[in-house]
Amino acid sequence: MEKSALIQKLNELKQKQKMIESAWKKAGNRELLQFFVEIMPKVVAAERCSIFIHDPIDDNLWVQCGTGVDERQISVPQAGSVIGRAIESRKPVFEKNMHMHMGPHDTVALKTGYVTYNALCVPVFGVTTDKVTGAIQVVNKRRADEFNEADLAVLKKLAFHIQMHIENIYLRQELSKISVEMGKKVAHLERQLIKMGGR
């Protein structure tokens, strides 16, 4: 390939990479999700609420926003976790007496210093796909031993209303991976140009 063609290809790839990165940064609405995380514990009388994003590449789940935690501060495996069960079964999961058995929640407790006793988790479905793109989890019910059907009804409504935002973030992961691949191609073309310039 001639040098002028390589330069043109390089510029095209750089432009595409900028567009992908821009779309990635705009995807989702973190402020809105954070607002729901702040009010949801009050609505269902829980101590904490977290919104998790499903990463289908490595089957991990990471927190987008949550009470007392930063984005991606918590990551749990799909296998064996309450959130993972909600995603795999595509159904809500009620869990109680979590402090009495081992699981990924113990790893989270060591990392954050926060112990989970009970939880309610609902899957979030995509708008344009039938995939489960994330989950909402509330933990440690106040004034009661466990979460109930009324709490579930509220979380299902929230899951429905935020599904487009969660799907945006879910798809953003793919954009991020594409951006990395584009970056590799740009670097390869730049190395070729340097070699051609040295001739």
C-alpha cells in the first residue's frame, strides 16, 4: 500500500475511533441511575441498592452505581452469586440469612466492610434484545426479616423504567472493545508509516 493510501486509511481509522469513544462516553445516564439508587432504599425500606451491569464476555457482573460504592468497585462472578442467579434464571431472587453461608457476598464484605443479611434482586431486560443486560439489587431489609412481594413489585417497575439506560451501558462494553481493536489497527498503520518513512 502506498504511503498516501496508508495516511488516508490511518486518518479514517482515527476518526472512527473518536466517534466510537464519543458514543461510549454519551451512552447511559449515570445521574438518573444514581438518583434511583439513592431513593430506592427509602421506598422499600432497605439499607442499600445497587445497579449491576452484565458483562457477557467474561460472565462477570459489575456495579454501575450503588449505595456507598463507586462504579466498578464491586464485581462478582455470575456463577454462585444472587445477581448471577437472577440473570441466569431471568427471574427475581429472594435471599435471606446470607451471613450464614459462604458466597461471593463474603468477598464483597471483605472489600467494603459491609455485611449482607438478605437481598432481593431482579433482572433487567434489554429493550431491543431479549438478553438480560443487568440487575437491580436491594439488601438488608429494615423493620422486617426479609423482602416481600410489595418490594418486588416496586423493583420490577424500576427495572422496566431503566431498561434502556442499562442496555446502553451493556452495549457500551462492546463499543469499548471495538475501540480497543481500532486502536490496535491505528498503531499498526502508524508503525507501517514509520517504516515507509525510513526507506
